[in-house]
Amino acid sequence: MPSISELQRIATQVRRDIVRMVHAVQSGHPGGSLGCADYFTALYFHIMEHDPKNFTMEGHNQDVFILSNGHISPVYYSVLARSGYFDVNELTTFRKLNSRLQGHPTTHEGLPGVRIATGSLGQGLSVATGIALAKKADGDDHIVYVNLGDGELQEGQNWEAIMFAGHHRLNNIIASVDYNKQQIDGGVVEIMGFTELRSKFEAFGWIVLEMDGHNMQEILDTNAKAKSLRKENRPIVILMKTDMGYGVDFMMGSHEWHGIAPNDEQLARALSQLNVIQGDYIHALADY
């Protein structure tokens, strides 16, 4: 199990992957990907019980992750590759013709780690509740993790799924919300004025936790607490406070980097800020 410092180094390498992937094809979504790099690293290298070498679509007897806000595929692909689902060199095919690494995750290419096509926002939580219900029916006590965007919660289908999970007391769902308060057209509060999430989830019967999405120790501690609260037989959501573009100074906190790629000069500047000190997890840290 990697240490906190090793997890931080892996997260930095994941950020290097993100900016390089998006730059190479001048297309993609770096902002939210950079903001979620710490959490995704913790999830795949420490928190989840999963077996990258024996991936199945059904996910029996292991934890399952659903990326609802599928446009942040760069961070998803990076952690899947770095944790062993497929060769890291395949990251160079991101968004290219006939690649398994499309702009939004899809399933017909058979990419290990991806169980559902996502990117049409608002649908991932519905899928996660279905998987959670199926796991209970199968006697499988593993957890279904699902990541949502805060802007994505403006989609009404989410709230049907939130109501469903609360009603059925699906304590095997741990949802996370990328609570960066930014979306493609600007600040979330400016687009829909929809920022107070705790009381809304609690009204639907969920347990609500909060964490700093860039503090690795807090990420691990909060998720450990979430697992311990399953005994209350309610679904759990973690409001994950992040900065869009975290780790790259000229991208941080700006909705403008939701879906644009850095140019050559900006890539060099970003990579100069994302220095990786090699550690015990060399296999996870080498640049592709």
C-alpha cells in the first residue's frame, strides 16, 4: 500500500499525464481532471478493493467505480493505466481515431476498467444505484463509488436517483461530488444558483461528509469514515472541495480551462510546475 508521500507523487504524475494527453490532440477537459487527480489516485491506489489484472464487466466481489462526469476522462484513463488496467503507453492514443481512449469513456472498444459509457451528464448515479441494488441481491457487500460534478447536479435525473438510493437505504453507495463551483459557462452560482448541497442530500436521506479534495490524508480519513458509517444503512455522499485546474497556476480556479487545451508554451510551463520525485512506486511514476 503506497504511503501518503507516494500517493502525492503518483497524483503529480497523473497531472503530468493529463496536460500532455490534452495538449497532444489539442482537445479535452484538463480543468476538472486536474482538480480530481488527488481523489482518483487515492481511490485506485488505496481506497478501493479492486483487481486491475482480472477486470470483469460485472465486478463481482470487488468495488466498482462509475465516472458520471465522463468529460474528465483524462484523469480516469491515467489512473486506470497507472494502477495496472492497461499499458501506460496507450495514453498516447487519447482522443485519436480508433483509440480505446475516446473523449468520453465508452464500452464498445473494451477498455479495461470502464463499465459504462458516460459523458451525457446526469446518468451515472442512476447506473450506480442499479449496480448497488444488484450487489445487495447477489449478497456482494462491496461498494459502488460514483463521481459527479457539482454543475452536473443541475440535471433532474440525479435527484430521482438520489431519492431512489435514500428510499432503498443503499448503504453500499459512496458518491463524491467534485465541488469546485465551476462549470463550462462560468461559476455554478451564476448559472443556476445551486450551491447548497448538504441540506438537499440530507433531505433525501443521505449521510453527507465534506473533505478537502487536495489533502491526501484527509481524503483517506474521510473515506475510511464513510465506510464506517455504512452501518447506518444510508447512502453516503462526500462533498469534495477542489480547485479546477489544481497544480497548474494559470489554470487554477478558472472555468475557462474546463474544456480547452494548453499550447506548447503553456504545456512546458505546466510540466515545470509538476515535478515528480521518484519513489518506491517507480512503475506508476515513469512518464510514458
